[in-house]
Amino acid sequence: MEKFKRNERIGAIVKILSDNPNKIFTLSFFTTQFNAAKSTISEDLIVVKNVFEKLQLGKVITISGAAGGVKYIPKTSKEENEEFLLHLCERIKDEGRILSGGFLYLIDLIYDPNVVAKIGEIFASNIDYSDVDYVVTMETKGIPMALMTAKAMNLPLVIIRKNTKVAEGPTLSMTYLTGTSSKVETMSLPSRALKPHSKVIIIDDFMRGGGTIKGMIELMKEFQTEVVGTGVFISTVKPEDKMVSNYISLLELDTSGNEIVAKPNLKTFINEYRD
């Protein structure tokens, strides 16, 4: 079997770990891949771990025991978050984005793979998912960033539908009241989508009054499921009193004046780059 040089092994290890966040790889996996001794792989992993920490690229941690190994945890610093979100704010401030009803055109951002991948890493760095079973979102615009968040957390994604789908089998549906227009809407979820007594994180793209997210929380109760965290890409400054309170918002938006005012909501971020 072919032998690999140290720089080749380290390059491959970085690729494998970063492509599979929060997935445990045993030392035996790498010894088989590279035809190398465990002591050699352990030294390689120390190099990878140190580089990731020095450049704040994430955390590489080792797990002891028979079922142990190594895994990569995406982590972002507060400074990195601010730089990324300020760049998004500049893109959002274009007056041409304002739609009728005070809504904002965001399709080009939330369907940009590079943008939503970074958003997923930020959510994973600032929401505790250590005891979580699923990431949950509402169709349709929240799906890309929820999917990237689920990837960063190594959790399955569950999508709540506005209409039932025949291919999904029996569903549980409920009505909810939107936060701003007080319009009655319906949301549905297949009865087998969540295991009872699960814990979930809700991810959504936009929140004005919080009615949709409150409806999602109520739906989770019907599944005997606990919501342990909520992440929103953009929340509006008004109304100040939302229908939900425990959430992380990456950007705050004010469209009440003559121009769009968007700014990073840095107060919701973890201050330290830590495990």
C-alpha cells in the first residue's frame, strides 16, 4: 500500500475534518487511509490542531476511550463575525431591496452557498447544541441556512411545511397567527419527523413580530419536543415587543425611515473563542 508524506497526510486530514464537522473519526480510520502508525497520526493531528487554533479556523478535539477519536468543531470569533456581517449589511443597504409592505429582497443572499455556510457556522458557534437532536426550520427561504447550520452541528434537518405533502405520510397540522398582519396561517409536519421527547433548535431567515417562530414552538410542543435554542438571520427593530424572547439574531434591521439601517447584533454573540 502506498505511503504518504507528512504534508500529504496533514492536507488530507484537514480536508476530511473540515468537510465533516462534528463527526468523530477514529485513529484507526486515518491509519488505514494513510498506511501509517497511530503514533504518526497522533503527531499529525497535533499539528492540525495547533494551526486551527492559532488561525481561529475552528477546534480540533480528541476524544478518549474505545469509541473515541478526533473531530472538528466549527468556531467563529466575534471579530470574524462582525467583519462578515458588516459586509452583508453593506449589501443589504441598497434601497432597491425594499419591497411593498416593508419587506426586503434577500434571495441573492440566502441562496448564496458561501453566505449561508458562514451563517451556519456562526449559529453553530453561538448556540449550544451539545444535547440537541434536530435542527428545525420553516419552508422555504429558511431552508438553505438551516441546512448549513445542521451540517455545522452534524444534526438532521426537519422542515415544517405550509401545506401537507402526500409523500410524507400522516401529518400534524396547526394554525398560527402571524405577528404583524394577524393573519391566520397553517403549518404541517409529518407525524414521524421527530422522535418524542427530542430537543431541537429552530433556525429561520427573518423575524418581524415573531408569530411564525411562536407557531413553530407551539407545534414542537404537540410533538412533545423541547426547543432549546432559536437562531434568526435578520430581525426587525420594530415592533420591539416580539412574540418570542429567547433567540439569537445576527442582524438587526430598521426600514421605518428613509433608508435601510442594518447592523450586526453583536450582543447576542459569545465573546470568547472557546470550546
